[in-house]
Amino acid sequence: MAFLERSTAHRPRRLGILLTGLVALAACDFTDSGRSGELGRGLFFYECDNNPDDAFCDREAYDREFPAAVAVGAFFKIDYSPEDSAAHVDLVSGCLDCMERTPDGFRMTTEGRAPLLAENGSGEIYDVLHVDAKLATALVLRVDGDAWPQGELVLVDGSTHDLDATPQAADGTELAGALDYEWSIADESVVALMSSGERNDVELRAMAVGQTTVTVRSGDVSFEIPVNVKEAG
């Protein structure tokens, strides 16, 4: 049976346009299906169907509650359902300097809050949702679903494990959104990646007895974990 152990080891605004006339906005309402718009005319949905490297989607049910914040530079997808089924609305950024539209969703380019506008066919504001974005200052690594804060990862020769990385803000908030990731192994004869090293989640296989390190990097932040592979039994 494979096993994991820890040993003591040290591991290394701008806001958008002023929305005149929007006073006394309703408080955000969380539901299992979406978040109420601040004008109360429908629901905003945080979607995961086309967002494979979004760590929030790895651990949350499909299209459930919104994350606390998205990572600056991360891709994310939001949809909207108006209460009036006859209404036609499009989602647009209310802050072109901090939230950009992509072919499949949105990307926050600066830290802070930005309004996401649901506009009707006449370009009038039908509903609004403010999206929070924070800089990723660290990565949280999980091994088989459990957070691994520090220490040596001890594996049994021949065992296979799931590793995933989640961006984290300086205040400890785990951030949503899809970022670019790069996994590397110092000695691939000891452990090897059994899946793409460009995702936020990978499959790791212990190949031979020995020691090495596994590093995951996204932008300027990284997490390095020492690995010790022992004989089975």
C-alpha cells in the first residue's frame, strides 16, 4: 500500500466607470445555482465547463457558489440568467482598464474590484456584479486532495498520486481562475509525470528508490516539495 509521510524540512485603481443612479445595491446573495445580481434581476453563474486549469472548479461542484476572488491574469467564465425569460442581455466589462473580454470569458488584468455589466439590447444596464481580483503571491499544493504545507513527501516505489496547485493571495485567500502552470522534476528517474505538466493538476508516479524535488510554477510564484521514494514493504 502506498503511503505519505511528512518530515521536518523547510520549503524554500483603477475601478471602472461610475455607475450613476445605482444606489442602495442589494447585498450579494449566494445560492447553489448562482449569485443574485446587485440589481436583483437575475443570477450570475461562475462556470467551469471550459476552464480546465481553474483550481476552484477542481474542488467545487459544477457552477456552484462564486469564489471569494479570482487571480489577476487568470481566465474565468461567467454567465447570466435574467429573471425575465424574454430579456436578451450581454455581459460586458464595466472597467476596460481592469477587466478584459476574451473569446470565451473574462480576465482581470489588475488587482481590485471591477463591475461586470449585463446590458440589454439597447446598451442599458440590466444588472451588475462586482468581481474581486487579487494577486497570487503563493501556490498551495495538494497531494491526493490534502494540502501539503511543507516537509518531505515520502512515496512507495510504484505508487501513483494526484498533485494539484491552487493560487493564493497574500491574505490567504485561495483564488479562482485558470492560470498557466509549469511542473518540473529534478530527477525524472525517481518520479515522473504521467500527465501534462502544463495543467494545474498532474499525476505523479514513483519510478525508483531515491530522492528528488518536484516544483510547480505559475508566473512569479512557485512551490517546491522534496520527494523521497522508498521500497514497497
